[in-house]
Amino acid sequence: MWPSRRYFLKLTLVIFLTCLGAILMVYSTDKMVLRYSRDPKVEFDTSKTVPPSPEQMIPTCRSDPKDDPLVNHLSKFYSVWYDPPTEKTLTKREQIIILIWTQLLDDSLREGVQKGRRTRCDRISNCIFSKYREDIHKADAVLFEVSKLPEDYNSSAMPTVRYPHQHWIWYRTECPNYRSINFETYRSVFNWTVSYRADSDSSGIWGSLYKTYQRVKDEGVDPNKDYTAGKKKLAVWFISKCNTQANRIAYATELVKHMHIDVYGRCGTNDVCAKKKFKCMNDIIRQYKFYIAFENMKCKEYLTEKFWRNALENDVVPVVLGANRSDYERLAPPHSYIHVDDFNSPKELADYLNLLAHDKDRYNAYFKWKTIPPPKNMPLDEGRWCNLCRELLERCPTKRKVYTDLRTWWEGENLSMCDPVENVKYQELRFVNDHFVAANFTD
């Protein structure tokens, strides 16, 4: 008796589904390669899918609501998926290894990064940084200083092998108006971001309320201290980048017409701190009542060392230009700064500073924040490298993420993250005899 027609239909369906499954597996593998990177070979995890010792394993994680486009608009800039849990991905790591693939611009890790150097964090002791590229095979994360990468993606500048568990990290300390990359050529390359912005995967801000209040707690506070004592001079500014397109120069040009500012650094006539930089700068800054903490660009959340280290750490009132006032209100200690947006003109600001310099009580009020308890909801921040270590230790081991639209995330819709540069011809400047003049730097 011949099999029934229904039998042949079932058999055909089984064969079709089997073939479809095989095709989807191949497609899924190819798609995973595309998700991770462009050129590097991706080595897949072939360890057991059932771990032998559950008590030694990291709990699996559920889908994060932050990855839902209806909950978080940032999710449109990246893709997320979850790999099946395996022995390798779920086994607790004794230490985290971060490979620094490119040279770094900032001083915090650039000087003396040694193989085996551990982070100095209060809550983290098992994080290691390496500058040796042979550690690529055991690194949990690979750090790329974006300004040190080729403008267009070039496989010769990147690791040749990529492991699924690795996080390739896009690292940037400067604002979007500075030299960048051709984002489209780096599409689907980076898994995480570290920058000064709060919407980065790991916080890389220049300073923070947490660290500032912790320093105040460690040093102790005298509520009756006179912060005008020993400050015989009005205002100081260390500035290394002077050009006609910088947002701050036009404002400063008018400001110096109405008050005296001593200008140091490459743009000034007194570049006296080239060698013992920070100690030299601190010794000079502490002689002044005000520090001109003008950022070179006006960008969202862009508060750099000018504000945190140069001014606040030296007990000098910062005069700020850069991020919006709302960003300073959210990120900085209350009533610890003077924002240019609170004044109708540079002359009005200069008049206020000259008045404040001779009013001890009003000047000391800018340090009142030190005697007030810090905000209860203040986020933990131990510095960008300790933050990164903590995030890597706490990450979901099976979650995979890759950025598909870094340009819009970083620069904003219609370049909204920063004010445009001044629409004038580019010209290097130097501050001479209380005003800016054209200069050609050769050093």
C-alpha cells in the first residue's frame, strides 16, 4: 500500500523545516560576524553549554529594559542580542584584563602603563591594564583612543582576531568638534563607549560630585575659613589652544577690555609650567580669586579639568563658559561657579568679578557648598578607569552589543551636541599686552 498523500505532505514539511533551520544557522553565524566587526576573524565560543559547577557561575541575565526603543531613545544607535550561556562566558573571572590598543592622549594611564599594573580603586582590586598587544587573546576589553585611529577604518590598525566575549571600546575625552573618524567606515565595530557624557556605556567624565565631596571629606572643612586669604590677584587663565574659531575667544576678547587677566600657557607670554606642570600650575592658580575655566567649545556636558582640577581643587572660583548652565547645575557643586550666561555682556561679568573680589562675605559664599552634605542620590564615581573596571565586572556575560550609528549618538541629530565653531577664517592667536593677536606657532 502506497503512503497516503498526508504522509508525503508531512515528510515534505519536515525536510523543508530541516533545510530552513540549516540555512538560518549559517545566516545567524554570518550575521554574528557582521555584528561584531568588519574584517577581524571572529573566534566562537566552543565550550560546554552546560557548566559543570553552577555555584561557581555568574547568573544569566535577562533582557535590559534600557535596550527597548520605547523606553530608551539611545537604543536606536546600537544592536543588542544575547548569546546562549556557556561554561566560558559564565565562569567567574578572577581578574579583568583591559588591553590599551592605541596610545592615549590623557595623563591618567598614558604615563608608565606597565604590564600587570592594577587599578587603584577602593572597591576593585582585580582589574589589570596592559599595553602589550600579545594579550589580545586573554583581554576582556580592548580600548581604542579614537583620535589615534585612522580616519577611515583600516584592518591593519586593528586586532586581527576578535573574541565574542571581548568589548571593543570607543574612547574619547574631547568634544565632537575635534578631529574625528569617518563613522560610517567604523559601523558595527565598537561595543561600548567611554566619554565625558552621561549617556556613555561607562563614565569617563573629567571630574564628579562624588570625587569632589570625597576630597573635601578627606581634607576636612573649616566653616570659618576665609578663602580670600593669600589671594592678592584677580583672575588667571591657563590656555594652550588659541584660534579664531574657538567659541571662547570672542567672549574673552571683550572680557579683557574691562578686567585684568593673567594668561599662562602656550597662548600666553608666560609658558612657565612646561616641565613640572601640575604642581607649577597649582602654585600659581592659588594666588588668584578667579580661574577662567572657558572650555574651547560649547558642548553638552563638556566640563573638563579646567573646572574640576584647575579651579575647584585649588579653592578658586571658576568662571565658566562651555556647557549650558543646566549641565553645571546637575554636575557641579551648588553655587560653586560663575556662569557667563548669567550676565548680559562681558562687561557686566567683569564688573561683577571686580565687585566680588573686594567683598569677602560674598566671595566666601562660593565655598559654602563644602559645609553642606552632598546629594543623597549622588552616583558613585571613582574615575574613568575604575568606573570601567566596575562596569566590566558587573556586565551581563551573555549580552552582546554593537554600535551601528556612532555618528548620530556622538554628534547628535543635526550636530546638536555642540554649538558650531565661529564662522571666521582659522587663525592661531597669542595673548600679548592684554589682547589677542595673530601668531604662528612653530614649536
